[in-house]
Amino acid sequence: MTLERFLILGAILFGIGLYGVLSKKHAIAVLMSLEIMFNGVNVTAVALSRYTVPYTVPDTFEAASRFLLTGHVFTVFIITVAAAEVALGLAIIIAIYRTRQSVLITDAKELSR
């Protein structure tokens, strides 16, 4: 596969996730859509890391690995942040469900009163 196909795949995943975030009323569906958006970013980061190499790559393996694994490192950080986001999001959803007996986002906006 070429870089363009990976970028298109990442954009499609991000677009599907964005549509889900903007159109869904169920809080768990919104969290799932956020995860799809994160996965689109992950695919793009790894693809760019794989296919874009600096003009001059150093001779030693340690120096070269710093250039070639940057997308992978960003992906690990994104996965870590996504896991924390899901844990916190589910905790908030469970707390809202216990008080309102609903997980709809339209019901959650009434909590500001």
C-alpha cells in the first residue's frame, strides 16, 4: 500500500468518528466515535512515520531509530490518552446514569442548572 491510501484511510476513519460525535445523542456512542477519530490519527501518524524519511538518515541504528519511530511513539501516547479518556468518560457516564437514569447527552446538559 502507498502513503496516499493510508492517509485516505485515516481521513475516512476520522470523518466517520467526527460524524458520530456530532450526530449521536447516546454518550457511549459518542465515546466510541471519539475512539474511531483517535484511530484515524494513529493510522496517519504511523503511515507518515513509515513513508517519510529524512533526506539523510544517520549510519548508526540508534540515531536512525529516533527518526523512524516518531509516529509510533506518538501513537503510543495517543493510545494512552485515549485509554484515560475512556476510563474518565465511562465514570462520568455512570455517575450521570445513577442520578438521571439516562445516558443521553441532551439529558446531561441539564446538570448545569
